[in-house]
Amino acid sequence: MANRFLSVSTSLVISLMGASFWTGCAGTPLGDSVEQSLEADPQLEEQARSQAGSTPTDTTAETGAASERGTRQVRPPADQMGETATSTPQTNSTPAPTANAFSSSTLEQIPDELRPYLVDLKALGLLQTSGSEGNRQIQPNQPISRGQYAQWLLAANNRFYQDQPDKRIRRGVSSSAPVFEDVPSSHPAFGAVQGLAEAGIIPSPLTGNATTINFRPDAPLTRKDLVLWKVPLDTHAALPEATATAITEAWGFQDASKIEPLAQRAVLADHQNGEFANIRRAFGYTTLFQPDKAVTEAEAAAALWRFGSQTEGITATSLRQPSSQSTDRNGADRNNGASSE
């Protein structure tokens, strides 16, 4: 107790002496020096103010978390603002094409005149492709195989006539004896090729072509076969008799004599479709038919864009837009223009 009293007394005496000293030195050089030594360090003063303005925490991590929580509270949650909350960050990358849309690189390869036809058919899911390595991208400027075209033809016909069962074609079943030796039931194109052959659409032993025992599914499709297989599904009638002279008069083809007799009938029947002829849509204006020239995938798609006669037809555009009228029974197809999307 005595020691504590002595300590307090000593502190009091020192304080009184300091006050007297400060009063006596005020205004003198010594007083100014003492005053400067007692001023606060600006850096320490700024640090003190910063610490005073922040929330005291135990660790740096907690300080960061508290700061983040404070930022989030500035803006109400998305569900309270009528917005949809999402945890997926936005990016500037180009979205990948969907299954029923072309990539930009593929679109650039398609000739301008044929592009709308492919866009419509692709949107309907009618341009499925396959190869040795499975599904592949459309190759618009490359020849289409006979097997691939057979699959497209049957699929398109049945989709276009989905409300008319009498015009649909039954796919071949595996229990049936293969019509062609090189298209067994295990072949990817069997269902389409077998079905078209059994329906009499493509020449085979069933139609009296006894020598046609092989279909050659991997061989390129020719112009004459494209027309020969497609036209019967437009007219749903027997093909007319035809001669090279009749074709020359109708089409003006300089090479009409090079077209085999069976294909001549289909070519002449196609001319009766007027502006809706498959030849005009797929190959444009030409004075040479070139019957054995390979057909590209884009040209094949153009031929499949419309089914029907000159007076009544169905287009891929009308299937994409069900509310529109697909035909005009007086002769004008109201959807004779392909979609430009």
C-alpha cells in the first residue's frame, strides 16, 4: 500500500513539473522542438483511421468474407427483383449448332441457290447422315451415295405424307429376304432400300430387272437415278412412254439420246411438273442433262424439298409452318419459295 501511494505521488510530481516546464518553454525554440516531437506520424494516423473504419475481425479470411457479404447486400436477391437467378457465368463464345441446324462453316459451303432447301430439310431432321465412322456432318458439295439417298427419300416421303397413310412407304423388315445381295438386313440402309424396292420405286428383280441383283449402296447417285426414284413419288401414276426426241422437244437437252429408256420416262414426266420439276430445282437451267453425272448432297436435298404434282404439292416450308396452306388446287403452290432462314 505504501509503495502504491509513493508511485502515485511520484507521477503527480512529474506531471506538475512537466506542465510547468511546458508553460515556461512555450514560444521558445526548445518548446517548438518538443511540440514537433509529440505530433502523430501521418502514416500511422492514416492507418489508424482505416482500421477504425473497418469491422474488427479475428482473421484476414473473415475480413474478406465480411466484405463480400456486405457487397451482396447492396443488391436484393434476384428472386426478390423479379429476375431469375443463375449460377452459370455468361461468355462470349459462339453457341454450338443444334442437331437440326447447320454450323456456319457448313452453310458457307452450300451454294446460294440451294441453301434454303437444305435449311428447311435440316430443320425437319430429314438430312440424317452416316458413314464408316458413324454420324457425320453434311458435305453439300460432295456426291451422295445411293444408299444415303434411299434413306433420305423414304424418310422425306413419309414425313411429307404423314397425314396420308396411302402414300407412305413401309420400311423393309429384317425378316424379309433381301432384294439385293449387297444390302443384307444388317446394312444401315436396308430398311429404306428394301422398302423402296418392295414398293416398286427402284428397279430390282421384283420389277422385272432380273440382272439388277446388286444395289451398290456406296456408289455415287447419278442424275438419272435421282429422277427415276423421285418422280413416281410425285405423280403416283404410271410413267409415260418417252423417246429421246420427245425429251429434246420438252427439255431441249442436247444429250437426250444418252438417257436410258427407263430413265427417259421419268425425265419426261418430271417436265410435266412445270416450274416444280425436280430437275429445275436441283440442277437449275441447263441444256445438258448429263445422266451419269454424280449428284451432290445439296442437289439431292433440293429435289426432296417438294413432293407432289404441278397442281398439288407439299413443301418443306409448309411443314415448318403448319398454319400456312401448302397447296393451291388451282395450280399455284403457295409455298413455292424455300425458306430463307
